[in-house]
Amino acid sequence: MSARGLPDLDVVRVQRWCANQVPEQLRGEIRVECDVAPRHLTICECRPPWCDDLGPEWTRFPIARLHHTKTTGLWTLYWRDRHQKFHRYQHLAPSPHVQDLLDYLDGRADPIFWG
């Protein structure tokens, strides 16, 4: 467990999963990245600047949040609404394995995450 409170191996697993979502030859057009916070990981779709007025920074669009509860050791999936607020995703039970959440996202069963 790292100082940030998240299991190190799970953080690496999610970062690796994100990196593998887009083929290398397309990473100049789109990337999937993971923002790390003390109690959760946020998966973001990133796009290059498309307008000079926006500056040189890539835009970051949150797709899902994976929340870790240290006391129970469970990972819980959250979805983002149009107001940038996250809500617990009720169709998938919390799991001690972050890979279960990633597998669910991989299945693209619910367009609430990927549109």
C-alpha cells in the first residue's frame, strides 16, 4: 500500500490497462489515461488541442472512476454525469479485484461510460 492509500499493484494494473486501450499509432489523436488521487483512480479520454484558442494542452474527459475503500479492500465503479459529478454504478457490485471493474469496462456493456 502506497502513501496515497491505494494498492500499488492495482494502480499499475489500471495504468497499464489505460495504455493498452489505444493502438500506439493512434496515440497522437487519442489516449486513455489514469489520474491518481488518494482514494480513487479516474480514467480519462484525452484528445489533442483542436482549436488555437484552447492552448497547447490536451483535453481530458473523465470516463469512469474506480474508488477504493481501504477498510474493506473493495473497489467500486462510478459513472460521470453531464455535470461532471460521479455516481456509484449500481449494475456492478464492488469487488476486491480492480481487474473485475476493468473487465466490465472492456466489455463495453453500458454506453454510459464510452458513449
